[in-house]
Amino acid sequence: MGIVRKLIGASRWIENVAAVEAPRLAPEVVAEFEAELSAVAASDAYLTALGGSGAVAGADPLDAALLGWRREVDSVPMPSAWRNDAR
């Protein structure tokens, strides 16, 4: 009988929590968040495009600098992993 009362109490608690309305954000806060989120998405797409195999620098000097650094890093072969043979 005790477990049934606990389950009924839990279900009532869940109903009460579900009935509480979540706080609303001001429209200007939502707009600012969406603008920041779209800026992050645009930066991510930009870096993904520069990281692609067929990346070509555009008219923007930042494109040329980032692509140049990427090609410089890619041109140097990575050394093999360090090993400790002294046992």
C-alpha cells in the first residue's frame, strides 16, 4: 500500500510541475541570441570551406592569410610518434 501512495504522490507532483509555465524570454533577448547563433554558424561554415581540399582564397585578405597558413602547415610532413626504446 505504501508504494501505491508514493506513486500517486509522484504522479501528482509531475502534474503540478507540468502545470507551471516556463518563464518567457524577452523578444530582444531571443533576437540577440539568434543573431549570435547565426554568426557562429557562419564562422563555422567559413572555416569548414577553408579547410576543404579545394579551398581557394577569395578577395578577402583574411582568406589568403588563413589558407596560406593552412598550406604551410600541410606542406611539412608530420614526424612519427615518439618512442621510448630505452628500457
